[in-house]
Amino acid sequence: MSTIKQEKKSLIKVLRFKSGLSQKELAEELEVSQATISYWENFELMPSRFHMEKLEKIARHYRVNLTVRKLINQYKGVEK
């Protein structure tokens, strides 16, 4: 049986693939650990508002459709 958590594709992971960034590169850009990026992508942790705003800025640079609002809505919709 699959859960919403398993079915949802992380917007952060989409950003990484579309930008060509590895978890390590994105982590360095955001000044967090690579493990933190993994936790965010797997919905284990939710990024802070500060990090969401930085993610949105990175997404704009790479022309990826990711906003703070979309991130918040995605994390609200994930069952824990």
C-alpha cells in the first residue's frame, strides 16, 4: 500500500534535477547539510521559511516553477 508521502514528488527534488544540482551542491548553496536536503526531499523535515525563500530564489535563477506558497502547500498535504 502506498502513502501520499511516497507518491508525492518533492518540489525540491524537481528543482535539483532541473537545475542540474546535486544534493551536496544545493546543500552548500543553502548552508545546510546534504542530509538535510535528503530529509526535505523525503518529507522527513520541512524547510524553514528562510530556506524556502532561498529555494524560491534559486528556482527563479534556473527558471523552475517553485514558490514558497507551493512548498508550504506541499508539506501541508503530506501525511506524517
